[in-house]
Amino acid sequence: MSEPTSAIESVLVENRVFPPSEDTVKNARIAGMQAYEALCAEAEKDFEGFWARLARENLQWSRPFTQTLDESNAPFYKWFADGELNASANCLDRHIGTPVENKTAIIFEADDGAVTQVTYKELLARVGQFANALKARGVQKGDRVLIYMPMTIEGVVAMQACARIGATHSVVFGGFSAKALHERTIDAGAVAIITANYQLRGGKELPLKSIVDEALAMGGCDSVKTVLVYERTASAWNRVEGRDVTFTEALAGQSTECAPVPVGAEHPLFILYTSGSTGKPKGVQHSTGGYTLWARQTMLWTFDLQPSDVFWCTADIGWITGHTYVAYGPLAAGATQVVFEGVPTFPHAGRFWEMIERHKVSIFYTAPTAIRSLIKAADSDEKVHPKNWNLTSLRVLGSVGEPINPEAWMWYYRNVGGERCPIVDTFWQTENGGHVITPLPGATPLVPGSCTLPLPGIKAAIVDETGKDLPNGAGGMLVIKRPWPSMIRTIWGDPERFKKSYFPEEMGGTIYLAGDGAVRSEDRGYFRITGRIDDVLNVSGHRMGTMEIESALVAKTDLVAEAAVVGRPDDLTGEAIVAFVVLKRPVPTGEEAKQLANELRNWVAKEIGPIAKPKDIRFGENLPKTRSGKIMRRLLRSLAKGEAITQDTSTLENPTILDQLAKTN
Ligand code: WT7
């Protein structure tokens, strides 16, 4: 990268521009802005032809498609609907007989630092064998399989094996509670659960299998016939006879060859639950054809993946980033990738930098929250500063999950990327399947804090409530005006909610509403995401519904009468969860308040998972409400931030509650 074009060095100024170096442009897949614009023009001129070309170039079809986009039942769009393919074949079999077959597919680094590698050929054999084990347990095309696994090669194998036999997987992040697992098992009607006895994170053994047992004991999960248990550690676990089987037992005697089952392009590859603005998580359903196409294409475009690259996406397979950029994209693109079991701060906060050096990582993709916590660690301990490691293998850096503040961007750019590596600030969502707005390493001039421009074929825009385009500089709602292949197909079992959540009638019912606010810069038309416009929070890059946390709190019926949850900006986690609680007892103070706040935090961790724990809990004898009884959330947001109240509070029944709710515990 060349020097910033602006001389102003203050990290608070966001108008600095970092164009790609000539060298980066020369060797890039999309070389220069003209190349990017040419692709955009191609999509503009012949939208369907453009996508059909990409679908043919990126994927191997066992039955070629003849239709590209079917809009007859919008917003239930169909892509390549009469074509057939298999996602696992497109990640593994496609490389057999090519130089990639003996290439390392996965470099696995365990929590304790042990390294294991598998080639594409070996991975294919492991996936085939696992697929046969699933079949032997009666799992068939169309069945749903729940995966509750640690970050391991086995986790990726489990996902690929489901895809291979046409079973739809639903991965649940290993940090979610038994209750969350229970809800998702029932909603998906899973026939099997794939889990591990324990997961290893930061030197600790954390249970998984016992949480599965707890979830299944809650009842209503009769559809689950099998629980497959990967014995990650030697620790004992409780076996339920007739239902539980270890990986070793299930794989014994199974052939490593399993023909991939061709499925229709629209066949659901997976369901992934995410938070919405109501209490119930949404099962986002993705397709096989369109999704796999975009997983591969964005690897090539956004990361400019080259055959010699070592790619590392630090996301867990429990999130969409771990689906698209661990389990599918890198494999479909024939990359060598690092899969990491542990956490960035164990055994020290230089672990990421040490691993980049050890495995000669060339493309590194992580979340702003991780960067911010590692900045903090490096500031307080020189020994874990990235300068202590050789990071010259790096050539492209990525950011995902939340807006990256310009300060963190600059630190990442200088201290990790050596002012040499472009940072792709990739904006997308669980519902998008893959990147939608992002810079391209060899084309886009970068502006810290901006995700820049939509990928070719993605018709992103900023509109008002009626769907009318807004000019650059005016903040509005982010939408995508045309369907794209990797978009959400429906909410599992709830097509009405799908329509209501994403395709507002006021905008005509066919435009995808992202749920984020955004603004385009006056000069370049670059997008900057300003945050969610619904009741969804982004805590450390994880989506949390405020209603979900409120429901969890009021479920503690012996203690809680009413609760309201809002977000407030947090230097480390982006947003922090603040809960305002009315108890069924007098407002507590001092030690009692602290103790009750902790009790509620642990309760929420049990109901949803530790990531949903409120950072700050406030008690009051009531919540601020309007005359009609509506909670004044705006007021709560001000209280959460510790701001002086400037809003009109004349409608409050009892203004003294504001003083109560201003106090943290
Ligand atoms: C929400 C989606 C798919 C990535 C992992 C999170 C926020 C995501 C960015 C970015 C600003 C971002 C948005 C979005 N977000 N990436 N580069 N810049 N905001 O997926 O859990 O579905 O959350 O994350 O608010 O709506 P998710």
C-alpha cells in the first residue's frame, strides 16, 4: 500500500484514503477499479447472465441448470432451481485429480498448541466415512442434524458429511445453553445431534455432551434418535444406552467412500439461528447452489485468494462466518486454511501473532472486538505486542462482525499489516450468506471505518421508510434492491416472519431490508454502517435480541416482575448489554443489589448463554413509561450511557425512578 493521501495523521479523522499499491493491483484477481467497475457493468447489463456465468464457473453441477433466477413467488426467490449439485462434492471431490488433492486443506492448532494437518484427499476420506456413519444411523437426505461441536477438524467434517448426504445441518455455537439448544432442536426437528464430550478453551475443559443431555431431558425432542459423541478429551461422560454412540464406534468398519447425493440447488444446505427483534431466534435457511457459489466466489474476490495462500478466519463454526469462511468457502476454493480451537488470549495475548508466524498465514480474517482486546493487551504488556513476531507472510487482512473504529483500523493496519496489507472491512449478515459490501484488496482505495462498496451484482442502496433512494451524505436504511444467490431463502418453519422481517410492504415487499442504518460518503459514495435500526444489539460481533434477554430475565418468575434491555457503546465489545429490572420486592441497594445482579447474570447465562449476560444491571421500582404504558427506551438508552436526561419526562408517573435506574450495581 502507498502512503495515505492525506497528511493529517490524527486517528480521529476518517478522510484518509489508502489506495492499493501498484504491486497489489498488478497481481490481483480483480485488478484495479476499472476491473471492478467492468464486473458491476456486466451485472447491470445482464443481471441473470452475470450470475449464471459465475454459477457455471464456480460450481460443478451434476445436472446443469437452465433457469437462473425465478422471481415468480417473490420474495421467495429461487436460483438455478432446476440444477443439481452437492456442496461437499464442490468442496472436496472437485479437487481430486488436480494438484490440490495432496495440498493441505486444514492446519489444525489445538488449544494446547498441538498441530495436525489434513490434505484434501484425507479430508474427503474422513468426510466420506463420517457420511457413511450417519447413513448407518438412519440419517437421510432432507433430515436435520444438529451440530454442537468445538472448533476442530471433526466439526468441519460433521458439516461436510451432512452436506454430502443431503442432510440439513444446524450448528449451535458451543457457548449456547441447554435451553437454547433445546429450542433449536425442537424447531428444526433434528433426528441426530453431533457433539463432543468436552471442548477445550483457554486450558479449560468445558462440557458439551452433558448440556445436550440436559437439553434432551427438557422433553419434546423425540425426533432425536442418535447422539454422536466425539471424545475430544479423556474425561468421562455419561452415556445414554441405545441413543449415544462415540465417533470411534460409529466410524468403525465404515468405508471412506461415499458418493455425494445430488440435491436441487434450492435444497436447504443448513439452518443457522440468529437473533431478531422478537424473543424467538430465527432459523435462517440457506440454499445449496447459491450459497456455495458465493462462498467460493467471495474467497476469490474479497480475499484475492491465490494458490499459495494460507488463509485463517478466526470465527467459530457456530456463527455464519465460520460456515462460509471455514467450513465451505476455503475448501470450495482449494485453500490451505488454519482452524484454531482455542482463544486469542491463551496462553498469552500474542497467540494470534504467534500462530500467524508459525503457519505463515497470508490472509487473516478476524473481528474488531478481538483486535480491540489485543490492542489493550499489547498496550499493557510489550511482550504480546505483534512486533515480537514475524508477520511478513501476511498480505491481506480482514475485519467482520461490527463496525471497526478508525483507531483500531489504524493499529491493525500498522502493527499487524506492516502498512503493507489492505484491510477488507467486510459487511454482511447471517442472512446474506457471504460478503455483500466490502473493499477488494487489489482495487478499492480504503477509508478506515468504511466497508466501501457493494460487490458486483449486489444492488445495495440507502433509502427512507418508503423505499425512496437517499442522496450521499444522508443517513437511512440499508437495503439490497435485487435478490442475490446466497441470500436467506426463508425462516425455517415461518415464511410469514421471513416476509415481515426482511421485505417490508411499505417498500413494495420485494426489497431486502438489512436492519442496519448506513450512510454513503459525499465524495466516493462509500458505505459506512451506523448500527442496527431494530432491537438487536451487537456485542463483540455477536447478535443479541434485546427481547430475547428480556424474556430470559422475566422467566425468573420468583424474582423479576419486569425488565427492559438496551445497548450502550462499549470501547471493547462495541456494544454492551444494560438491563433495567423491576423486582418483585423492594429496590435493593448495596451488597444485596450486587448479589442480585450477579444472580440475574448467571440466570441469563443459563437461559441463553454467557454471551448474553448483561454487563450492567439496574434496579428500580418501575420502568419509565408513557401514559399509554409504553417503555421509553430512548430514556433508558440515555440512562445506560450515563447521559443527562434531556427528553421530556413530564409523562412519567414517578420521576424518582430515574434516579434509581441511573445507579449501576
Ligand atoms: C450484523 C450481522 C456476517 C458477519 C458476522 C455477523 C453487523 C457485520 C459488519 C461490518 C459494520 C457489521 C451489522 C449486521 N456487521 N459486519 N463490516 N461493519 N457492521 O453476522 O451475527 O448476522 O450480524 O453485524 O450490524 O447487521 P450477524
